[in-house]
Amino acid sequence: MKSFECGTLVPGCNWHTRAEEDAEVVRRAIEHLRADHGEDTIRPAMVDNIKARIREDHKVDS
């Protein structure tokens, strides 16, 4: 499971997501940046920044 915390990119934001694949995490993060942070244009550097902040999530769902 992969995870991303928006606060690592946008200080003060508490939004986070988890998914099996990096691509899904990136898709959700971009959707969040557009909807909640008003980002109209997502440049390749922003995608790279998101990818760099994706972490392997070792939490086990109960």
C-alpha cells in the first residue's frame, strides 16, 4: 500500500490518501490539488514532487 500526505507538499494541509499503486496515489493527489488548492495547471515538476513524497505504508487494515 502506498500513501501520500499533502502536508508534505502544501504545509498545513491534513489531506492524505492511500492506494495500491503509485499512479492512483498521483491521480488522487492531483485531483485534490485542483479541487482544494485551486491548482489549474499541474506541471511535470509537481507530479515529480508528489511521486517523491509517496511512501510505502506498512499499516495493516483491521
